[in-house]
Amino acid sequence: MSTTQNQFNNSDKLITKITAWVAGVILIGLSIWGLTTLWELWKYEVTEDAQIEEYINPVTSRVGGYVREIRYEENQSVKKGDTLLIIDNREYQLEQEEAEAALLNAKAQIGVLQSSVQTTSKNATVNEGQIAAAKAKLWHQEQEFVRYEKLLQVEAVTQQQFENVKTALEVAKAEYKSVQDAYQASLSKVNDIEVQREVALAEIKRREAVVDRNRLDVSYTVITAPYDGKMGRKTIQNGQMIQAGQTLAFIVDQHEGKWVIANFKETQIRHMHTGQLVDIEADALPGEHFNGRIVSLSPATGSRFSLLPPDNSTGNFVKITQRIPVRILLTDAKSKIDYLRAGMNAIVMVKKGTLSNE
């Protein structure tokens, strides 16, 4: 009986020792974890409310028409200037040809007006010569009238002869006036044609603008990549009718780089400033750390930029800790951050009081 009791006592002692060792290890582990957490809380500002961001821009059409050809696939990498889409441009080409014909017609009008100016100028020169002849004829008739008037006083000529000379004088005056009016009319017509020429030149400029606009419309039927990037989801098909301004696809800009928007509590940003170094860990790559640098802090809380900002004066005030968006630029090499995608979650740690060395 005593032997069995001793065996049980030894087993109890062994279990007690093992339990004590396990409890000690757990206590040490919890102490280390607690001290590490307290150290991080004292030295770092941490948030899990952070996402990877990139510029994702829509690709839109500037003209309407039927899709003739699609030259990209979903998730395809493209270079700046690569053709993404071709719209049927036959109608736009016809409009361009019509505009070019109208421009040629307007330019031809300049030639017609120039010819009219030359013809009218020659007529004015002829009328100017006729004025000299009419003036000489009028002077001769005035001398005849004076001479016959004196002869009539001494009754050397008949009354009928005097009246014939007087009538000839009136005719000479009328002819002289008529030639002068014709000369002035020719000059006025030249001025009118010059004014019409200015109008025609303005019309040419307008037609040239129409031609340029039609050329732009034709060029808009070929939609190209605005920069190096990666295409998103494809939502159009060949033969589909699209409208001007319609979104055709989305492209992720790989030229401007990637950044993180971290939403820190308002009580955390007192230690943050531009240029501060940041440590980032993505949920998709646990254990992998990325370097970053704060480039800006939002001038207002995120809720103030929402569609319906809160209004505490309505009487239903509940105090909630607000968050301030902080923009953080990823400074690692492109090859390292290439795996990161827009929208991924991240954990951001900002060391208090650390300035960038750049």
C-alpha cells in the first residue's frame, strides 16, 4: 500500500513540475508579448485601416460610333500610344472631305473677288479718262455759250441758234456729272469688293477650323493608351454602338507609382509630419516589410469629405474618434512593390519623430 502511494506522490510531483514549467513559459511569453506591444505603442503609431492605392483612370471615347476593332484584353499590360480601340470612321471621313471641299470653294472666292477688283479698277481708270474728255467738252460749250450770248445781244445770231448752244451746254454739264458719278461708283465698288474679300478671308479661317475639327474627330476614332499601364475589365464588344464620353475601360497607371492611404486616429497624428519614415506590411505578404515616406496629411477628417458630412448641431451627437487620411509614398524599388495591387489592406507603423534622410 505504501509503495502504490509513493508512486502516486511521484506522479503528482512530476505533473506539478511540468505544469509549473508550462505556466512559467506562458508567463514569460506573455510578458515578452506585452513588453513588445508596449514598446511598439510607445515608439510607433500603428493602424490597420490602410489600403494600397494607384491611379485608376477611365478610358473614354471623345466621339460616338460603332466599335470596329478591339485590340486589348483584360489585365493586359500596355504602353503609352498603343491602340486600344478603333471606331468606324467612314462618316467622319466623309464630313472631313465635305469640309475640305467647302474650304477650297471659299479659297476660290478670293480669286473671283481679286479678278473683280482688277476689272472694276480698270473701269475706274476708263471713267477717269472720260472725265477729262467731258470736262474739255464742257469748257468748249461754256465758251460757245458766252460767244453766242454776246452775238445775240447785237442780233448777229438767231434766238434758235442761241438756244441750241444753250442746250448743248446743259448736255455737256450732264455728261460731265454722269462721268464723275460713274467714277465714284467704280471706286465704291472697289471698296465693297475689298470688304467682301475680308469676309471671304474670315470664311476661309472658319472653314479651316471646321477641317481641323473634322480631322480631330477622325483621329479620335482611334483610341490609344494615355500612358504605360495595365488594362482592367473589358465591357465592350465589336459592333457595339458607343456614345461620346462613354467609359470603355479602366487603366491602372503604372508610371505614377503606388502609395498607401492610412487612416490614423485623430489622437495619433500629433507625432506625424511630412517626410517621416514609415514601415508597411501588406496582409497579402505577411512578414514582408515595405518602406515608405509621408508626403501629406489630409486637411480634414475623412468624414468631412463624404457625400453627407455629419452635422452635430442636429442634436444627435455621439462622440466618435475621427480618422485623418495620411498619404504615404512607397519608396522601395518597383520590382519589390510590383506584386502589390490597388485596394490591398496593409498595416502601417510610423516611428515617432523620424525624419526622412532624402
